[in-house]
Amino acid sequence: MATFTLAIYTPEGQAFRGEVESLEAPGRKGRLGVLAHHAPMITALKRGILRAAGGGRDLYFVTGEGVIEISGGNAVVLADTAVPAEDSAKAKVLLLS
């Protein structure tokens, strides 16, 4: 399956950058699915769970509000927070606040 570069940034810096095959993000008007060669777009994100898949594994982040830009074969997420789901204490606080 084709891949694309996903970068996630917060005010603290880069939370993630890597090649992924798919992305599901919590858009303001519903879940957003992205595959390689997606049409260019910019849309708002709400707090929720972002899932990226690639290389035989799934990565989960709990993100705050922000935006996602898809262009030129890349996806860039700018969010006020992005916590890896492995950091369960922080992720739970973010989801419940």
C-alpha cells in the first residue's frame, strides 16, 4: 500500500513524524479518513483519538483541537495537544477534560 508522511505538531514541538499508510482523525464534522494521494484540503479537528497505520502497526494519539492540512502527499496536524495513547494517564486526562 502507498504511504505518505504524517507530521504532528503541538506548541511544545514535533510529537510525531513518519511514513504511514492511513490516518483517521477526529474532524469537527465527523471522522476523517486519509490515504496516500488524498485531495488537498484543510479542515478543523476536535479533541479525540487520532489513529495512524503503517508498517504493520497502529499508532494512537489523543489530540486536542487544531487543524489538519493535506497537500503534496503529506498530512500535517497542528493541535494544541497530542499525547501518545501509551501515556495512558495523560491521555485519559485529556479525553475527560
